[in-house]
Amino acid sequence: MTTKSVLLAVDAGTSTIKAVAFGVDGTEVALAKRETSTYRPEPGHVEQDPDAVWDLTAAALRDVTASLPADAEPLGIGVTGQGDGLWAIGDGGDPVGNAVLWSDSRAAGILEAWEDGEELDAIVDQCGSAPYPGMSLPILAWLAREEPARFDRIDTVLSAKDWLKYKLTGERTLDHTEATVPYLDKTTERYDSGVFDVVGLPEARSLLPRLAAPTEVIGAVSGAAAEATGVPRGVPVISGVFDVPASAIGSGAVSAGGTAVTLGTSLTHQTLVDGPQPEASGIGMSLGTGGLWTYAIGSNAGTPSLEWAAGTLAGDVAVADLEDLAASAPPGSDGVVYHPYLSTSGERGPFVDPDARGQFVGLTPEHGTEHLVRAVHEGLSLAVRDCVGHLPGEATEVVASGGGTRSGLWCQLVADCLNRPVSIPAGSEPGAKGAAILLAVALEESPSLSAAVDRMVTIDRRYEPREAAADQYAALYDLFAEMRRELQPVWAERAAAFERSISGARE
């Protein structure tokens, strides 16, 4: 009987944990999912129970291993997941309270104080990018100030995937993508614990675990983990990367110039470059392999605009039904421009403005539902261009993933707005596949990332930019960007006026 080798991967997202078994050729063999719970005990606080996340991960792995063919042999496990946040553990390995997630904002005041002082500039000089409130260093500073007893119990700083790797192996590690901001020296790509002195936390110097490159085998599945997951004891576990760069790798972007866009509830954009860039927007991260760095910009714009259009503009139709309606309007929507800033949190990329709000500009009585629906698709696509245009380097290839890629119209408009071909990889789990690709390289199933991608990533379809449309959207982008810059003081005035009106109503 021939043994079938499989690569196990875990993608522990904020809302869903996925365990996937892939063949060494990238074919999906088995998939299991578990939904997580998120807690918001106070305004701005966003937390998860680390033990519950581990239990859900173990259950998903049990489902996958139980569904494998009898002759299947797991070669190893790659883990990815939500990035940043603070998944701190004590000396004995137990969580020090709930994990604080990347979306938590309790440390916003800490960042403001660092920006007013010299701390933030020093951090950027060291690692290349500024931290945001949901990163571990500002959260640590907040705990030291607000919950010192809890802070004193912390022995090791981990992220979500590294917590799961610890539960699998007993090893405490952090990879380069998680560590770059703000713990690495960008020139050496090694820890510079002097950052703790910069922010007045010298006692935290010992909290960083061993730095492990993404393709390093950091340990093996322990007996306890084997019993919990169904994965055989001794199976190797690698360091990996968090979900944003993992999705790029799983989509096929593994060389300089490769640009990955995720069309989801929010939009994520990243591009790979050779080494840290002297001046760049977005958050830069060392990949810890081949001298590559990735720079990422996230936007709050995304599929909620399409869902809103389907429910409000088009009379409560399915999102998929918007395509024909939008296609009946001409490119440029006869002069209607849409800014897709629907989030109540405003926008975070490529500009930061909590007061940013969505709007249509240019309406006349001649415009119908089809014009507005097309303008929504175009506005989302121009927002993608806005973010990609602020990334360093030149996009030589673009891959797209996420639920939004089910829309052929949206994918075509992204190609037109970027004036670049856009490829859509087969499969629905690019993050997990990225973890599996790294695993294949670590276990020498493939000699390099590019070879692993050639073997494991299949392109489902490709959208070529249309010359006439690309020229038109280039002109529209200039208008789109200029209008959103001019509207920023209007957004601020709107927010202030609304607050005054609410306060008056309360009185």
C-alpha cells in the first residue's frame, strides 16, 4: 500500500479557526473549522480566551486527522493566524489573563504619548515602522501602568500562532513577521531589546522568546498535544508567519514585486521587496528568509459596501445579483464617484482618519440604481489602487484572494484600476496554504519558496487590464484621491456637528 504524505496547516483567524490537510502538490485533502468567541469587557477592549482558542484548534485538528485516509502520513504542521496582540504566558506556561487582540485600542493613549515625545521616532528609526495600539509593546506598557500585578506575572510575549505552537510543542518562539515591529533592528533583522529602555520598560527585556525563522522546525508534537489533536507524537512543527504574509505566500507572491490583495470584509494589500525600504508607507516586516520584506496596508473598506448596496440600493437582492446591474452602467458611472468609507471606525489605510465616511459625489436625477451600484464597485477598486500606490516598489504581478474574488466584475475593475494583470489562485484557504508551503520548504519537500509555489499553487483565472478602461480609471483615480483629501475637513466638521446635535438632544 502506498502511503499518502500530507501537510497539516492551521489558520487561527480572529473569528474562525481552520485546520487543513494538503497533499504535497497543494491539493486540499481535508478541512475543518471552528468559530471563536471574542469578548469586549470594556469600550476599546477586545479579548479572547487562549485556552478556548487552543481547545478549538485541537478539535479542528482532530476532525481533520480523523477524516484522512488510513494510509495518510502527516509530515508536519505549519501554523498561521491573526497577528499582533498580546498572548502572554507565565513561567509555568499558563495564559496571563485573556489575550488582548490586534483590534484592541486600550493602548491608544500610550501611542499618543510616545508620538508627543521622542519614543515613537526612536522606534521607527530602529525597526522601520510605527506600532499601532493593538501591538504587544504598547499593550505591555498599558498593563504595566494599569494592571501592574498582571504585568509582573508575564514571562513570555507570544502571538496567537505562537501560543498554539507552544501548546503543540512546549517551545516558546516568535517569527520575524511578528517580531519586526517593534522588536527587530531593521539592519540586522535580529532583536534589539533596547526598545524596552526607550519606552521605560527595562524589566520587560527578558520577555521575548527565541526568534525563529519561518521555515525553522521549532519542535515536535508532544504526547499531550498528540492526545488532544490526533496528530501523531513527534510530528515536526515549524515557526511560520502570521496570516497576512501567509496569505500572500499561499496566493503565490513570493518574490520581489509580488503584490497580494485580499478582497474581504476589509481590504489588505502587501508587496514584497528586497530588504527594508528607507521611506515607505504601511507596516514593513522581515519575512526572515531570502532577505525579503513585505510592506502591508490595510483598509476598512471592503465587502460591507457591496452588502449595503445589495440590501439598500438594489432592493435587498443577493450580492451576486449586483453584477448584471452594475454592468448595465458605463465605466465611470456617468460621473458618480463613491468613497467606500462605511466603517464607523473611519479609515486606516492609506490614510488614517476616524471621521472618514462614505459618500456619493456627482449625483443627478439622471442617475439610476445601476449607476450607484457600479460606482460602489469602482470606488472599492479605486481604494485598492489608492493603497497599492502607497506601497514601495513596483507591482510586477498581482494576486487576489478573499470572498470578493467571487465577483468577476470586481476582479476585472481591480485589474483595470491597477493597470496590471490580476491572478486568482484556486482554493479558498490561502493563509493555510501559505503555512503549508513554508512547511514544504522546511521539510525539504521543495527546495525553495518559488519551487513550492510552482508545485502547490494553481491559478484559477486571470484578468487582463483593458487599455481604454485603464486610461479612464487612471483619470478617475486622480479625482477620487483629490476629493477624499478635500473632504477630510468636511468629515471632521460633520462629526463635530453630529456630536453637538446629539448632545443637544440629550439635554
